[in-house]
Amino acid sequence: MRTSRRESAIAGHSALARLILPAGADESAVPLLIGRGLRGFCDGFVAVLLPAYLLALGFGLLDVGLVSSATLIGSALATILVGIFAARHPPRRVLILAAGLMAATGMGFMGSSSLWPLLIVAFGGTLNPSSGDVSLFLPLELAILAGSAAGDARTAIFARYSLVGAVSAAVGALAAAIPGWVVLHIGLSLLAALRAMFGVYALVGLALWLLYRRLPEPQQQEPIRNASLGPSRGIVTRLALLFSVDAFAGGLVVNSLLSLWLMQRFGLSLAAAGQFFFWAGLLTAGSQLAAVPLARKIGLLNTMVFTHIPSSLCLIAAALAPSLLLTLALLLMRSALSQMDVPTRTAYVMAVVTPPERPAAASFTAVPRSLAAALGPTLAAALLAVGWVGAPLIACGVLKISYDLALLGVFRRVKLTE
């Protein structure tokens, strides 16, 4: 009987793997995709609700920016530690630790009302105010995923990873309407309803802790003595510097601040903001799938650049648009294009380095992105506070176009290792 149940569980796992994995990918990627979905759901509602929660606590616009920056700085430092120590410890243990930290982060935000405790929890926790995954989970999962597939299958698995994150974040954004429903139908105060959502965040962290505990123990291998960059150091350094420009620009319009901008400029409600980010997330998810055949046809680098520039033009136009309807339409057009570079960028980094360098390359390119992105929210919030409402969006668009042109100029002749 016990053997039969085990065989049924294995068969069910294999069926799930065939459903969500591209051809040529290993089944070890399935738990990582499930975990990405759970985190994406939380990131979706946190990005919308975080500014509303902080404003409900009595904080100002600049405080919202400071908390958002603290989360990104903390994520960058955590990513550095992962890059240094990940090769010495099984990824399973580090992922379990990260899941426990996520649960503690939710509890910390749910129970705190003062700015300094919130800043400390934001800095040391896993909260994500942006639309992408900038947590310490990222370099570990990317390195594992890179080893689970090769060639086109690797680009496809990264696209699935991004797709799962985008769809789950879209559903999470829709869940941002829950506090308003609770206030209307149950009678709780808005602040209490918002606190409860951070309790949900903590429960998802606990679920991830249980999920990662079920991951298989790695086979005994010789310890990796040198997990740093080798022959690819120069290429990765140039990529990291350029990626940091892109990340700084993106930090000016992380979802939490874009949500705040829409609320401040047009009086958008939490429910309406959640609906907008839901549809934006679905468009982003569709673009992740479209990135794979497009990259196969025109190349990884061209896909990164020539989908990014139009999205930046849409963002600049949205900042200048006179009406809410036109602004939302332009932002949705941007969402359909702006994230096509995510799976292709990851696949590109993994393809220009040797396999032993991949964990270090993932960390080395992620850290400057997180540090640079951390500067953006505070600056954007300060611009909003002094009344320069469209400045963050325009600056973001101009910087991203400059990044795209520089990336194409520097790397158009670089040959991939695969």
C-alpha cells in the first residue's frame, strides 16, 4: 500500500512536470516554479498595498520611498551573502532559511506601527515593492534552473519561471481589493484589514518553508573551492554595470510607487489599482512566452533591446498623458513589452559564462541591480512630494533607452558560449 502511494505520488509529480516544463527540462525545476508562484502572489498585493498601509499608519510620501529603498538595499546585501556562501551549502538549506525569513517579515510588518521597526524589517526581510523578483531566492533558483536545461530549453525554462511570477503577481494585485471588501462587508477598519494581508504574507512564507523542506538532499559532491568568476569576469562586469543603470531607472517606478502615483494623480482606489496591475501582469506574462520564439528568431540581445525601447517611450508618454484612460492604456502597452527582456537577459548571462561561473554570475549581476534600484524609490518619492509628478516616469524612460542603446553597442559582437 505504501509503495503504491509512493508510485502514485511520483506519477502525479511527473504529470505536473510534463504540464509546466518545456521539453528538455529536468523535473527538479517544478518546486522552484511553484515557489516562484507563491512568492509572486504575495509580491503582487504587497506592491499595491504597501503605500496604502504606510499612509494609513500616518507616514508621508517620503517614508514610503524610504521603506521601499530599505527593502531593495537589504535584498542586495542578502544576494551578496548568497553569492559568497551558496557554493558551500546545499541550496535546499538556504531556500529553507529564506522561506523562514519571509514568514518573519510578514509577522514583523503586521505587528509594527513605528517607522524604525518597519525600516529594520524591510531591510532584513524579503518584502518586494517591485514587479520583479529581487529577493535572495533569485540567484539560487536561477543557478539551479540553469543546470536543469540547456540551449533553447534554458531560455524556455527562464521564460516559464518569469511567466509564473508574472501571472501569480497579477492575481496577487487583484487580491489587493480584499481589504476594501473586508471593510465594507465585515466591518474591520482599513488598517486592520491591511495588517491581515501581511499575515497572509507570513503564512505563504510558512508554506514555502514546508515546500522547500521536501526538496531532495543534494548528492554528495566535492566542495567547490573557487566559485568566483574566471574567464568571463570582464564580460560579467560590463553587464553588471549596464544592468545597474536599467535597475536604477526601474527603481523610479517600482509597482508600489506607480500605485502611489496613480492614487495621488488620479485618485485611483485600491480596488481599481489592483485591477490595473492584474491586467498589466497578464500582459507581462504573455510577453514572457513571446520572448522565447522571438529570441530564437532574432537573438537574445536584440530581443532585450528592441522590445525595451518602445516600452520606455510608452512610459514617457504616460507621464505626459492628460487623462486617466490614456495613461492606463499607455502603461498597459508598456507592460506588454517591458518584461520581454527578463528571461532573455537571464539566459544571455548564463550563455556568456562557463557553467562553473553561473552561480557567481547570477549573484554578481543581481547585486548591482538591487543596489542601484534601491536608490530609485526614495528619489521618486521625493519628486512626488515636491509636486514633480511626472518626473520619475520620464527619467525612467530616458535612462532605460540610454541603457538599451549602450547594451547593443557594447555587446552586439560578443559571441555566446552556447
